[in-house]
Amino acid sequence: MLKKKNKKIFEINGVSLSSVHSGMYRKKRLDLSIMCINKNSVVSGVFTKNKAKSSTIIISQENLKKMMPKYIIVNSGNANAGTGSDGYKDIMTYSNALANKAKCSTDQILIFSTGVIGERIKVNNIIKAIPKLLSNLKGDKWEDFSKSILTTDTNNKIVSKNLKIKGKQVKITGVSKGSGMIQPNMATMLSFVATDIRIKKTTLSKILKKVTDSSYNMISVDGETSTNDASLLVATCENNVDYDKLSFKDQNIFYNTLEQVYIDLAKEIIKDGEGATKFITININNASSQKESKNIAMSIANSPLVKTALFAEDPNWGRILSAVGNAETKLKDLTKIKISLGKFLVFKNNKIYKNYIEKNCKKYLKNKNISINIDCANGKYNSTAWTTDLSYEYIKINADYRT
């Protein structure tokens, strides 16, 4: 196993990886990877709902329906989106090259790209790199894989956990990328998570949807959904622990650990948000439904006015109130709602809290980690979302992206 920031990265039996520099970027950096998964694996995926989705997403969705994948190939530096029929042909050209070298069907290959939209990909670079990728597949290359999929990210994102069920070890390791264009409607970034547990595909798909809804679908950097986003969950079934045969209690142990992997990866994306100076947690409590609590959380998370106020360390709670009011809810009025910044209550009984002291909130907002807490007093449902502030640096990063 590897170590990253004093954290263990567990190899997943049945998964091997390889990464190279193929020349997608001017600088020499890892930009192309392959993941090879064993034949007994089951794989589930969720994909961007952006209508201008890349051909990589369209092809991968179709291939995943046809048969179990053997290889996953991922490049950074070029999104291969908005390139028309030429872009589609490019993808099939290097997909065929991989299939020929690996002696598999093109239907067994999932393809993902991330980077600049509207530019043709360097097909020959990928084809030239394929032999090296295939000859260097190893189980301990998760960190290289996590670095190869980065674009404007400043850090690679990797989470690995080991849990015990019925006295047996079960391992989960996952990576993600994302820094901008993060407003998932599943997925809005790239994410690859693998576990060695034995499980049915139908069960795996249900679990992926649930953990996605509580993690990636609850983060926002800039309210943008990318053309290329995808999240894959691989179960290699190399472990004798069979999820579908476990007790409800043991199933929960696995599910809760897997969900935490996804939440940790989602938080890493927010912490690495383009130009971010604040990590903001939004807690919505006592809403009338799960959908209502989520809608309120994401309305606040996506509000440019809230995000710029937090960057300025300005306790402008009126912007938070406005975002709550703009959310799609069944709330008829806001008379019962309470708004707090951290431990400081700022809004109650439909007006500013009588003991509100602005200087305390100003001091609190100087912290890097900030929480916004909303008590709807309208039910029993809760949601948590994570977002960033919106800074001058965000504008600079995106203005300079292609220069």
C-alpha cells in the first residue's frame, strides 16, 4: 500500500492502474490513465445531465449497458466535447487501438475526458502511449491515477478505507477530480471508486445513486454542470463477503463507510474549489421533506450574492434569507425559520435576532471553515451541502484558462 499525507491507500484486488504523460499539456505531467478491472467485476455509473455531453459520455453510457467493462481510459487536458462527428471518430480511433492491443471488444472500454471544450484531442499521442500503459498496470498506482485526471485542481483527491465485516477485511479506494464547473446533477466531476466486496449489479446501482445524492449532488463551486462528468463505482467481487447476503446491520456498516468515502471526496473537491478561500457547510434542519431541505441547501450554495458576501467576510444574512425564499419549497412564509452563522443566531421570528451582535459574526467569518445553519421548524428532514466563497481569483483562473 502507498502513503499520501500519512494516509494509507489500499489496493483493491481485481483493479490495476497505469498513468503516463502523453503530451496533452505543455508541461510534462501525468495526463492519461488506464484502469483494468477483472472479469468478475460489476460496474455502475452516473453521468452528467448536461445536454451538450461529450461523445465520451454517450459512448461510455452505451457500452456500460451492453456488457461489463474491462478497461477504463481517462485523459485530462482535453474534454473532447463540442467536436462533432470528428470528435466521435477520434474517440473510436483510440478506443479501437486500445481494444486491439488489449485483445478485447471496444464495447468493453469506457472512455472519459476532462479539460478544454471544443478542441480536437491528440489521438496519436494516446495511441502511442497505449503500449506503455498496458505494460505497466499495477494495483498500487492509485495516486498516479488521481494526479493524471486533474485540470485546474491544485490537489489530487484520494480516499481509502478498510473495514471489517464478519471478521473479514473489505477495502474501498476512490479518487475524484474537480475544482470548477461543480454543480452536480450527478456528477459534475470525475470520480472512480472501487471496492472488493461481492455484490449484485442492481444492488450496486441503487447504492451508487444513494451515495451520490448525499455527496456529489450536494456540492457546488460555481453552479456550472460540465459536459463530461461521470462517477463510476466498481465492485471486483474478489472478497468472500457478499453484500446481498449480509444482515441489515452489516449492510449498513458497508454502506455508511462507502457513503463517507464519497462525502470525503466531495469535500475535497470543495476545498480545492477554484479561487476558494472559505469552506462552507450548509445545514438545513427540520424541513417538511428531503427534497425541500435539499432545495434550500442548494439555493444557498449556488447564490453568488451569498458567496461573495462570505468572501468579503460580511455577515449579510439578508442574502441568505433571500436564497431560502428563492428555493423551491412549500413554505408559505418564513416566520418560523431561524438562521445562524456558526453558533451565532442572526434571524428569528421573521426579523433580526434581538441579541444579534454584528462584530461577533464578522470575527467568525474570518475563519476558513464556516457553517450556515437553517432551522425550518417545518418537519423532520435534514440535508447538508458544501460550497465555497466566490473570489477575485476564481475570475482570474477562468479568464486565463485557455491562455
